[in-house]
Amino acid sequence: MQTTNKQLFYIDITLTSTTNKHCQMLKKIEYFVHIVIFLENQGLYFRNNKNNLREKDMKKSILASVLALTFGSQAFASNYALLSETRDQIQYPEYTQQEKLTVVNQAKQLLEGLYVHRYAKDLYYGISPTGHVNPVDAINDVIAELDSLNSKQLNERLTKIFKAQRDLHLVYVHPTPVRNFASILPFEFDKTVDVLGNPEVRVSNLLENLIPYVGGVRLPEVGDKVVSYNGVSIYDVVEQNLNTGFGANPDAGFLRALGAITYKGHAISLVPEENEVTIEFVSHATGETYTTVVPWVARLPRTTAASNGSDTALADSTSDSTNLEAQMFAEIRAELDEDNASPFTTTPTADSEISWAIREVDGQSVGYIQLDSFSPNRTKEDSVWIVSSLMQNELANTDALVFDVRNNPGGNILYADELVQLFTAKQTSPTELRFINSDINHHLLNDTIFSTLGENWVNILADVAGTNAQYTATETYVTKAQNNAFGQSYYKPVGVWSNAKTYSSGDVFTCAVQDNGAAKVYGENLRTGAGGANVLRHSIFARYAGAPKFEFLPYNQEMTVSWRQMVRHGHNKNALIEDFGCVSNQVVPRTLSSILDNDVGNFDTIARDLLSQPLAASTVNFLQPRVVELAETQGVFSIEVTNTEHVDVYVNDVKVERINVFAYGPTAKLVEFSLPENVNGQGNVQFVGLDAGKTQLWNGKRYFF
């Protein structure tokens, strides 16, 4: 190979995909990377493999630089710069006095009249000065000092008031241009435990596309332990940032605080005071203690302005439950070619938020479904169907199934609720919610278009009008029948894998499987993130309710509020999701080993526990596919059942027959059902297996056309 006037820069590295997120599609298998490029005036030659490593930080730095050149683009490069070079662009617009009044008065109205957790936070955290900051008192203080506050000071004060409630649904969004920036360090931290169960903080991921921006500083390896941050013990730093991270409960508070010291989206979080941070690490490989100074990298504004969400349909808006900041960070991670790393290679589906895999564990097959969020990029019904189809086809012959909702920021509450029916024999109950009893809520549900949300919501507010009740009774978005429209699709043991970043509708799903007795919850942390409300944007109130109560905010500002509080049912009746979250049935914590093996070992631990569970004695096997042409069946549907006393049959959701099958023992018995002659066109037939006491054992639907 000719190298005239150029030096060969050759990289030949054998490593695992846990150290290279650009090759996530080859997760947990060995791969061989050959990158040959020519660099002007460079004398670098680096050849390595996993058994012959040179200095690890050099390897990582060189590899990242090459990857940035290989996979990067001009568009990507123009999106990032050092914070030190960008700080003077992140400026608050100077409000008029009227604009300041609009912002604080609208904030007060949200906090005083709409914020449903206002009383619950006092009970959980206590009252200031030893407990949390009372938001209404704090807003009144701001109003009293408003004349002396400039725009920057006003935004800082309001940000701290909102964050002090430790509720990721209650968010104060900064004006443009500030909201369009973010500050990021090129790595992420996570909480782990040592062999004695003591907490540690370790590097869980490197954002490799950002590494070229920080120059030649020494960066940590994935797995290195974090000792201190700007000279302060990492555990004290976590304590200092509980409000900044505004995660609820000790588990979520810890993880969100770690996130707050490595990522700050300036739509919600304040700009770092310094341009760089000093962090002390301990190498997991050598035990060496080292200190490095890392500059903040700024994410520059996108070319298109951020939407304030005011074009969202009212019905869709009122069933949303999402962690806004996590959603924003997920967009940046996607831009950086970072995904929500699954333990192994997954297969995508028509909904990009859903992927799946099958892993062999001790000679048995275990299915895996990763739900990156509950915000489907198709219709809710389409996405439920996708999951159901996976269960009945690709994953049908697995011996157990794991849903991975770790780091899931939430989304559509109805979608999260409806998924649970797919893996339980019994009818599932939907999430219950309630309002705070306030004048502004009565106005909304009586005098505005919000009254069209449903008579059930109007009625529960009317029932407490003129009383001292803090809350209304609970209601649901849908009926129990609507919540079970798809029916059961999977009949083996199911587990849900969560962590303290499982939030909002992620909480809904995780709690719903417990409340309905549908699955076992395995948590990296004891509790989930505890986001227990549907969240609504201020711009939705301004658009649909309008003046005189609501006004649009200046400079593309936004606020979000926890509007209706989720109250659990079934096995955890009357418990709140907010602050408490869902307590794991079994904690499977992250360790150094699980970080290094991308959590494959933890998955196997969960799988083995599921595989040890006894299988249901009663079984059903459908002899027709999920969807079938009526002419092909000649109107006859067949199933094979074991250990089932009776089978109830429903046609188009109306019970038409009970078949006494008396199927005892392991030998399957054939059951056939002929549709009534007057049934034609499109429809469905559902079979429900019962024992002698009429307890539901299994169910399933078949659709015909």
C-alpha cells in the first residue's frame, strides 16, 4: 500500500460491543474492527486486542476519534461545542414587567390550584424548613420581590421552586433561546453495589461521539468507580443534588442526582456555574486512583424551533404521563447514536419503541421484549397488537418472558394499562385517578371544553363541590371491558425488569402487573421512579381553556403540571405511585460485573427465577391463527385444553355459551365451537377457561373477517 507523504494510522482491535456503542447490533459477541485511514503528518500506529491492551485511556481516546471521523457528519459536528465557547449565547430575554407578572401568576395558579400532589408532598417530605419547600409560599415570596428581579434571577428562582417538589411531571421550562441548549459530560454514572451490598457509583457508559470535543483529557473506562466530584465526596454530591435531579424517593433521588451532574438540559435545568468539572476515579482494572478535569460540552440549538405542544389534541394530552427531561435526553442520545442498551442483540418491530429477542438460559428459551417508552410511534392499538403478535408468534414457544422497562420515561397511560391483559388470565383493572378539589378544576370541568373529557370526571368533581375534601373520588379513563379488549396472548411466566428510572407510564405498567397479579417485578433498585400522575402542559390549558384564567407564556415558555393523581388498586389498593413507586418483588442490583457484561448476568438471574416457577396446570392451544378468514374456518373454531372444567364462549364480546369440557389430566381435549348462523362479516370469538369454582384459568381471542 502506497503511503506517500502520509503515515499509516491503523487500528486492529478485538473487543466486545459493551465498549463500542456504534456496534450495538453485534452486542455481546466478539467482533473484529479494521479501520485503515491516512492522516496528514501523523505517526500513530496502534494495533491491539483484548489480551494485549496498551494504555486503556489512549485506546479509548483514539478509538473514539476514529469513530467520530468514520460515523460523524458535518451536521453532527455543528450541533456541539464546548460550553466555554458557547456560554455567552445562553442568555435569558429581558422580560417586561407585564411578562414577569404573567409568568409568576400562571406558575402560582398551576402550583396552587392544579398541582395534585401538593398535599401528598407535605406528607412524604415534611414541611419547610426541615421538609420540602412549600411551592405556594415560595411563589408568593417571588411575587413580593418581583420588581427587584431581572429575567435570569426570576427564572432561577422559579426553577428551584418547581424542582424542590421532586416531581418530574412538575416542570418549569425556560424561555428561548435558553431552552434550546444543553450541557453534557461525555459519560454517564449509575449506582451499583459491592460484594457486601454497599452502594457505589460507577461509570456506566461513555458517549463516544462527544469525546473528540473534550480534547486529550484522560477519560474513565466503563466500570471505573467515582470517588469525588469537584472535591466533594460523590455521596455528598448526590445529597446536594436531590432537588436538582428532582427524583422522588431515595432510589430515584439518587439516580436522578447522578444524572443531574452529567447532563443538564437547559429547557429545565440551570447552566453549570463552571465550564469544567474535576472528578476523582478509581480504575476498576488496576485499582489506580486518578483525577481528571473534563469540560462541559454544549448541545447547540436545533435548526427547527422546539414545539410547545399546543397543537396536541386535548384527549391525547390528558392521557399522557411522561418524564419530559428524560424524553429530551433520549433525543440527544439517539442523535449521538446511543440507544437504550439491551443485554443482547434485539430485533426491531414496526414500532421503533418495541424490540425483542430470545435467549437460551440453561437449555430453555426465554423471551425478551424491550419497551423504550410508552409513547408508540403508531396508534396505541397498533402497538398493543404488535406486542400481542410477538407473544403468539415469534415468542410463542418460549418458556418465560421478560419485559424490560428500565429507563422507560413513560408515555400513554392507556397503552401501559392495556398491555397487562396480554399475559394474565383474569380481567385487568385500569389505572384510577383523582383531582385535587380546587376552584380552578371546577372551572375547567364545568365552564370549558375540558367538560367533554367525560361525565365521570365532571361528576367526581361535582360530588366534592363546596366541601373541605382535598381530593375527589377516583375514576378511570376506560371501562374494565375496554381495558381487556385484546385478551390473553401469553401463557407462561412473565417478569417485568424495572429500575428507579422507570417512570410515569413506566410506573403505571409496573404497578399494574402487581396490582392485577399478572407478573413478578424484578428491580435494579427497590423502587421505581414514582411518577404518579397524568401530566398536562400549561399551553394545553391556555389553548383550550384560555382567558381570563390562562394566558400563553412569553418567549415559547412552557410549564407542566401533575393534574390527576394515580391511586393503586387490587393488591395495593389506595396506595399512591407518586413518591412511593412500585416496590420490586425481587431486587437484582447492578454491580461492576453487570456493568461490564451489559447486564446479561442479571437477565439470566431473572430468567432462572422465572423458569423455576411452576407452570399453570391448565393449558390452551388455539388451532386457528389470531386472525382468520371466516370462509377458511367454515365458522368453526377449535381449541385443545387440559385441566379445564368449563369454557365460556363470547362472540363479539357477548357471552353465547358455556361448554362443559371436564378435561382432566395432561391429555388435551379437543373443543369445537360453531359460530351462530346469524354471525357474519367481521368479528371476534373469545374463549375463557374456568375451573370448577368458576375461576378464570386462561382466555384468548380469535378475529374473523
